[in-house]
Amino acid sequence: MPWTTPKERRKTRSVKVGKVIIGGGSPVVVQGMTKTPTENISATLRQIMELEEAGARIVRIALPNMRAVKALSKIRKKAKIALAGDIHFHSQLAIAAIRAGIDKIRINPGNMTEEGILQVAEEAKGSGIPLRIGVNSGSLKEGFLSKPTKDRRTNPIQEVAQAMVRSALKTVRLLEEESFRDIIVSLKSPRVLTTVYSCQLISQKIPYPLHLGITAAGPAPQGIIRSAAGLAILLAGGIGDTIRISLTGDPIQEVKTAHEILQSLDFIKDRVTLISCPTCGRCKIDLVSVVSEVASRIEEVKLPLTVAVMGCEVNGPGEAREADIGIACGKKGALLFKKGKVSGKIDKRDLAGVLLREVTKWGQEES
Ligand code: SF4
């Protein structure tokens, strides 16, 4: 069947994390995660602020031991953003984190007992905070795979995806029996299609918001491409309420990538979209330098604007005309287009400068 328009977003319950709403038709929430040792309070606080500045609305921090939870108490007092705690193995750490003021707890049913999960849920209920049931293919309990094999590599995509869904559903039902419904679910695998299939499957079975991400996606650019490939399928299919990109590297880049993915699917419309041609033998100017200067200078600009930088007269005028501001280059310079009309000629030595001044002017006129 030909694909026409993005599907309507799946209707889910809305879940509150601090002041942030996830699901229930709210905009998709971008999350980040700190990579500093949580016990290093000043470094962690600095990174939380950087992530917030880059556009994260929730920041998750690892809480592997009581020292980290003690640090959380101090971090909580200074950080304004919603904080999520990442807990594995020990329910007592989750309970202590809730008492220290965390806004959400992520538990992994692959490494916590049912008894432990219920204790965490009771504490979370008392404090009015949600739980994320975060299933990872790498920490899936063997019992969920219907044909357990010593060599996990031989398990087909569908088999692992269904096992992940079974694991998440078991915990969802466990919490529902206790009337706990502030639930967010994530199913993540480093395999893009396993993640996609598992999220598609569970989205038909539960009313709770879904947190999306390709876990251990690798370094940039592979990690970015793999994350975008998986998340685009889900988001365009109406699935997904919050996202976190996992890259081996800079956590700020994770948040920027999340915004790029949302922007490329029109989920975010308040940032500048840069369209530029790849150049070819027809291009007679140094377009690469112009584009890289423009790209770096508009990165932080919050304007719903499309800027096109095109190398010649073949597709240049068409693309530049369709953008809000555009240039189509020739031998000596370029034609400048604004709102679909030719607005003047620019000398080739000042292409980036003129474009950037036009962006600034546009912002001033709009404000
Ligand atoms: S716009 Fe012109 S220079 Fe750019 S890729 Fe197309 S044909 Fe080549």
C-alpha cells in the first residue's frame, strides 16, 4: 500500500514526570542521560545543565549504588529539570532514590525480582511518580525466549521481539494488579528491526506511553543513522511518546540528534531546516564552506524557517524558491530568493554573510 501521510499518533494515557507530560497527545519529549559518575556532583550538575540547554526535558542519571543515591539528594536540590533514575538489580536503590526526590524511576524487569518491583511500585505510588519498565534484549531473562538457545545470535528478530514484549507485559500486568498505572514502557535492542517490531507489537497491547530508542547504537555516524532508521519507522507510524538517543560519545550530541530526528519528521517546527545540494561538476563556487558556515551559525536559532543553499541553476532556483530564504549560485555569485521571489544578487565572497543576515532579519521581523 503506498505511504501517504504520517499516521495519527497512538492514543495513550498521559504520565507526568515532574512537570513534563509524556503521552496523551503531548509533544514527543526528548530525554538525555548523564555520563559522568553520579557521585561527582559538580560534574553531573554541569552535564545536566548542558543537556537541558541542548533541549532535553528529562535527564536520566545512573544510580548504581547508595553513594550515587546520596549524591542525587544534593543534585536534586540544584537541578530544576525533571530527573529520572536508572536502576538495575536493587529495589532498595529505587526506593531510596524516590525518597531523595527523583521524578521517575526506570527499572529493568530482566534483573529485578517481582517482589522488588512491587516494593518500588508501592513507594512510587505513595510519591506519585511513574515507573518506566525498560526491557533490553541484552538483559532479557532466558525464560521469555520460547526456544532458548545458548547462542543468542541464532534467535530470529521476531523471536527476540516477542520475548521482549512478553517480559514487559508480565511486569505491566503485575503493576496493574496493584492498580499502578503511571507506567511508561520501553523495548530496546541494538538491532533496529527487533526494536521496531517489539514496539509495534506492544503498542497494540497496552495503553501506556512508549519510550523509544535503539540501545547501544554505537558511535556517530552509525549510531545516529541506526537510531534515525528505527525511530523514523515508529514515529511516522504514530508510535512513540518520548525518545532518547544512545551514542557512544558526547551526551549533548544525543540530544541534538533526537531533535534532528523529530525535526526531519515535522514533529518539531521551531528550528531552522537547512537544505543544501550535494554539489557536482556544475558547481562553480566553494559551496561546502558556505554551507558549513551557515550550518554552524544557525544551529541554535529557534525559528520555523527553511534555508536553501544550492550550487547551480539546475535545481537551485526551484529549491531556493520553495524555501523561506534561499540562494541559487552561478559563476560569480548567487541569486537571493525570499518568500519564493528573487530579491537580489549576491557576490560570491559574501554568500554566507548575506544568508545569515537575512536569517537574523527574518527573526527580527517575526518577533
Ligand atoms: S544544484 Fe547544481 S551543483 Fe548542486 S548538485 Fe544539483 S546540479 Fe549539481
